[in-house]
Amino acid sequence: MSTTYRVTGMTCGGCSKSVTAAILEAAPGAKVEVDLGNKAVSVDGASEAQVKQAVDAAGFGFEGKV
């Protein structure tokens, strides 16, 4: 089951790729779907702590669960 988190600072496809790559590095094998329009990322297979750390490390803002 995936969990959706609000991520600020994403404005383009490059941002989406950066966030996805960071999460996959923190949690290999996770399923990641980015919704730029809603500034959100849905993740299955990673803990909230892993997602937060990855998003922060990629330079974006993690605002928690939607």
C-alpha cells in the first residue's frame, strides 16, 4: 500500500526525476509516483523516515503525509 507525502519545491520533470532517484537510493525496490500538479509523491516500500531523508537530501521540502 502506498503512502502519499507533500513535497515542496518540485516544478519540473527534472525535479521529479531527482526526487524519485533519491527515494530509490534510500529504499531500493520501492515504487515511487510523483504528481507535480499536486506537489506530492506516493511511495510503496519505504518508511516515512526514509522518504523524508531522501527528499531533504535532494534539496526539496518534505511536509509529511497528505
